Amino acid sequence: MKKISIGYYIIASAIIWGVVIIACAVTLAGTPQVVTVNWILAVASAAHLLFIWGPLAGAIGKAKKEARE
């Protein structure tokens, strides 16, 4: 995996999650649904880490191992 493509994943991920969190905060400010949305964001964040960054971390580790050999 190229270093440039990994950088794009990181930047895209940060932008997407930043927009989602800010949009939820602005939309739900002062409403009783804030607690529910906090749980949704927490579950989505955990799923994102598990399904996106887990495999990506494995690919990075594999690329580093291959570079050493």
C-alpha cells in the first residue's frame, strides 16, 4: 500500500467524522435527543474503527514487514 493512499484515507476519515459530529451537535443542541445521538455516534465510531482502521492497520503492518524484508 502506498503512503499517499494511506494519507488520503486519514484525511477523508477526519473530514467525514468532523462534519458528522459538528452537524449533529448543531442540529440537536438543546433537544432531548442529544443523549440518543451520542450513543449512535459512539457506536458508529466504534464500527468505523473496527471495520475501516482495523484492516488498514493490518495493511500498514504488512507493508512495513515487506519493506524490511
